[in-house]
Amino acid sequence: MTKTYLVEEIKRIAHLARITLTTQESLEFAEDFTTILNYVNRIKTLDLSKTQITDPSLENIFISRKDTVTDTFTSEQLFCNSKQVKNNHFIVPPPKTKF
């Protein structure tokens, strides 16, 4: 089943993403979006039940390492280059921009 995406839908998506598009860009994106999603829908119809996984990253792989105690840095070593330290914590300036 194919679907054609309307320019109004693309403009709505652009508005939600706070992107300004020209009419020509909206037309082009509508066409591209339609092509891409129709292709994805064609892939969804494929029967992959007999297909083996070939990517090892998709398998459950658990790699553990031995937990060993090692020497660490002292507080003085950690904070030696810091401009400000208070109670073994770095003091950082507040952000310049508000979020």
C-alpha cells in the first residue's frame, strides 16, 4: 500500500521541528518522504522468519572483566590544577545561557 504525503503534512512536521521551509522545499520533502516511507513499507512486507541473524551485535553478548583494586589518585593530585575546590568538590561557574 502506498501513501502520498501532502505538503500540509510536511509543513506541520516542519512547524513541530521549528524549521522554516519554502513552498518548493515542502514539495520536494513531501516527494522524498513519500518515496522513503513507501520503500520502508515494502520492506515490512518481506517474510524474514527463516532469515538468520548475521550481525553479532544483535546477539546477547556479555563480556566481563575481573574486578581488581588498583592505586588511585589522591585528592591533592586530582584538584591540583583546579581554580576552585571546596570540600573535595570542583567549583564551576554557572552557565552563561539559561535553558
